[in-house]
Amino acid sequence: MREYHPKESRRMEELDGLPLADFWPRAAAFLTDLALAAVTVAIILFLWGLARWAIETGADVSQHRTYHISLREEWAKATFEIVVSVLYFGLTTFFWNGRTPGKRLFRIRVVSLVRERMSLWHSIERALGYGAAALELGFGFLQFFIHPYRRTAQDRLAETIVVKESAYRARFGP
């Protein structure tokens, strides 16, 4: 008969003792990134609307039209906003190895518990985890206060922790 014997991974042992990020820097970093994602969405939607207007009117400023947005267009817009937000959080986390612009600003970093570098899938999975945390009426974020390693819904989903950047760099380098 085979039995399950959990063992800490080599990666978890490497991370042992790193100081975890506090609540306020994590919250501030998330809100900063949320604002940057919203600005990104707004710019893209503005440019899309401008392009749509230019195509439909031939860029004739004398032609003023009132647009009526359908329910289908609203669903498409909402889907687009979600996709852009997930891509913003996922791609910045991946390309900057655990550091979104907000996390860089507040000197914290997401670290994978299973890999030395954040994979694209872990980064996207963590970005989707923000939605899961929000869908729980925000409880997924508040789990920070009850989990022994300050892991929220998105951390558990993507097998990550959030640590202080200075301690991470001292141990692992840039």
C-alpha cells in the first residue's frame, strides 16, 4: 500500500525565514495596480471609440451622432475590461518576476513556492485569483489576517507568498 508523506519542497526550504509583506503595503500595491489597470482599460477603450468614430464618420468633426449601446456591447466591454485587467496583473507579474508596478513601488514581491521564477501560468492564475477573492465578498483578501503565512485567495490558488523585496534580494540577489 502506498502512503502519502508530505515533504517540504527544496524551494520552500530556500524561502524559509523570509519576512512576509505587511498588510498595508500589499493593499496599497494592489490599489495602485488596480488604478493602473483601470487607466490602461480607459485608454484602450478611448482609442477604440475614437477609431470607431473615425471609421464611421470618415473623421468628419461636423458629423455628430448619438450612440446607443446595446446589452451585447456592454457584455463585450465588461469582458474586455476583465481580460485586460487579468493580462495587466498576469503579464507584469510574469515579466518582472513577481513585481507589478505597485509592488515595485511598495517594495514587495510575489514569490512562487514551487519555482525560482514566476511562470506565466502562475502569474495568470494569481491574477485570476483576485477575482476569486473579490467574489467571496472580499473575504479572500481578508484571509491575510487568519492564514499563518498571510496567504490570501490568490496566493493559495497560485502557490505563492508575498515577501519584502529587500530580504528577498539579500538572499537571492536581483
